[in-house]
Amino acid sequence: MSAAPIATDFAPVSLVEAGVAFQGLSRETALLAAVSGGPDSVALLALLAAWAQTPGRPVLHAATVDHGLRPESVDEAAAVASLCAKLGVRHVTLRWEGAKPASSVQAEARRARYALLANEARRLGGATLVTAHTLDDQAETMLMRLAHGSGPSGLVGMRERSEVNGVTLVRPLLCFPKARLVATAETRGLPFIRDPSNRDVRFERVRWREAMPALAEQGLTAERLGRLAQRLARLDEVAAQRAQTVLAEVLLSDECLEGNLRLRFSTLVCEPEETVLRALALALDTVVPGGDGHGRLERLEACGAALTAAARAGLVLRRTLAGCVLSLGRDGVLALQVEPPRRRGVHSSAS
């Protein structure tokens, strides 16, 4: 692990800026920083270590996940442990054991990484997981989701505070470009590594990363994508709150009993389409909590459109979606119940 100099015109993140970014972490009891050894996470570690020295701040821990995908990973994790010792931060290396997948390596490694980190956070008594995702990561995520057909909620990108595997996850550096974190690591003389997989064009995120300079020339910069994510987040919050309010108003019972739910769909369809879709998604998640979700947005839209057309025409309709059977009566009442085994997706049933 070496701090090879990188030419940059970006200023390092100051302790004052870091203090503002970390302000929301003050209420946590303990923090677990995910440190891969790259410049982003090393900068996060150093800034958090300085910030956490103030009395009354949460105890800081660090963890490195050794995926076992490259021979160098053992030495890289050891180098992070050494840096943590110098900074006075408790560190642990978590290893992804067992056979590795032949395909979808990055996706599987990500799942394994968060599972290991979440387990460590729980072992620490409920520590909050902190990662070094940057503005560049946010822009890449938005482009990937846009290409995959995500709707407004997906295009919000990564949220500053979310949950993963039952553990609180905070990304306090989303407003900073990666170059500023690299500059932070260099200015402080912190050793870091460069993972060769971050340049491997076999991975989708890398391909989007390489496309970013060309997009920036046309005005689609990481900063503008990040600002778009913030604006969409505002709209998403309003739309989500409205959907919850409307669903409560059209429910015909106060609770979901034995996987059944009934609502006045003929009243719901008087709302804008976005509210109808979100309320329908909430109802599906109520009937099958923690199930397979409501699938791709296109399937939810198709199901919602069919139910809306039938409700306005006073017709009977039956559909299946996300592990639920949706039965619309002539009275405009929509009943949702758990779908019998073996059938999934959206398709027509007896009308």
C-alpha cells in the first residue's frame, strides 16, 4: 500500500467541512467505518478518527473485508490494520470464506461485504455502519439505475442514511467528489491502494465511470447528477408521505389479517397515477412483508393501469403481482391476498 502522488487541483476536505458532514453521527453510540484501503475510505477513516477524539463523540471502530479474490488482499487488509493502529482506531479484518461465484462477482461480493459488516456492527452492540461513498459513486449509481429503467425512487440514488441487513448505514461524504478525498489522503500522507478491479471494464460500474468524462463535456457532470438526486429525494419524500396518507384513507380494515387486505380502489384511482402506484406498492408490501417486492416498475405500472381501467369501467378483474392475488370487484373494492405457491409475476387470471 503506497501513497503514489496524483496530480490534482482539488483541495483536501478540511476538518471543519468534515465536522459538518459528520454532524448527524453525533447521536450514534458507536461507529463502524468500512475501510477497504482505497483513497476514499482511508480519507474517511482519518477524518472520522480526528472528529471522534472530541469528548462525547461515538466510539470509532473500523473493519476491512478481505474478499479473497486477489492474492494481495491479505497484505492490503494488514496495511489498513496498521494504519488504524497509528490512528488509535480499533480494527478487524472480516473474510469472505467459501467458494467464490463464477459470475456476477461484484454483485455477490457486495452482498457478502454488507452481510459481514452488518454482523460486525451487531457484534459491537448496534454500531452504525459508515462508508466512504462519494459524489462520483452517486452519479455512477444514478446512471446505472437510469439504464436499468428505475423510477423516481430509484433515481434518488444512494441515500445518506439508509438500512442494510437490519443495520443503519450512513454515507456522510456523498457531497464530496472523489478527487477531494484523494487529495485528503495525499495531503495527510496516508498510504492507500488502487484496486485493479476498479479499472476492469467487464464491470458495469467501471464502464459508466469511464463514460463520465464524455458526459461531463456535455454538461452532465457528477455535481449536476448529485443535485438531481437531492431534488428527486425531496419529491420522493412528498410522494411517499401522500401515498401513505391515501392508503390509510381507502383501507377497509385497520390491519392486514392472515395475508388479506381490502381497499376502496375506486376512490384511490381519483388520485394522480404516481400516488395510485405507490399506494398499491405499499399495500402489496403489507400483504407480503419482506417478500419479493413488487418487481420491476414496468410490471407494477402495467398492473396498476389494468386495475385502474377496470375500476373506472365497473369491471371485475384479477391479477397477480409480487406474491399477491389482486381481485377487483364491480363495487370498486380491491382485495389483496397471499398468492398460492408456484405462481409469480404479473399475468391475467379469470375475470
